[in-house]
Amino acid sequence: MHELMAAAREATSQAYVPYSEYPVGAAIETADGSVFTGTNMEVSNFSNSLHAEEVALVRARMAGHETFSRIAVTSEKRDGVTPCGMCRQTLAEFADPELTVFTEDDDGVTEYSLGELLPHAFSNELLD
């Protein structure tokens, strides 16, 4: 967990956040132990901005990974930030509710499951 969080922390240094000045980093671990990082990238209209969790997930998927075990998310402020609602839904599209989500604040690391953060997620089964 500590190495995964360290990778997320390192990713914050690559953030492009001229508007919010709120760097976020994420590191997602695949079933085989590979780690992919992401950071937030803001665009002036905000709706086109990319979130760290999405970037990490897309990088892993583009490398051929389809199964995920853990994700660490942190901000430069170490304020306990969790994935936003949009990122939770995106993660739910590609990961099980049991996906472990680590966050951190000044008191240390907190562990959640994706299912705790997004109970009753919208799924493709609802579209059938």
C-alpha cells in the first residue's frame, strides 16, 4: 500500500492545474501487480478536464490490463480526497465493488472499497 501511495504522490508533481491549483495523483494496481499512474489535467472550460483516476485507468487499459485490485488517490494537500462521483462511476465500469481505494490525510491512510464509496452503482446490466 505504501508503494502505491508513493506512486500517487509522485504523480501529483505532473499535474496541470492552472485554475484550481489542486494537484491530484492516482496509482492503480492491476491484478498482476503492474502500477499505472495518472494526474489531473485541467482545461479552461473544466468539462474537458481529466481526472487522475481516469488517466491512470485509461493508461492501464491501453496497456492491455482488464483486472484491477487497488487504487491510491491523493492530493498535494494530503486532505483525504476520494475519487469524485464521476471517477467512482468510471472505476465501477471497469472494476469490481471490492476494488480497494486508498486515500490519505495528515493522520495517515484510509482504506475504502469502491462499493462503499459508490453503493448501487449504475451498471451495464441495468441497460439490458
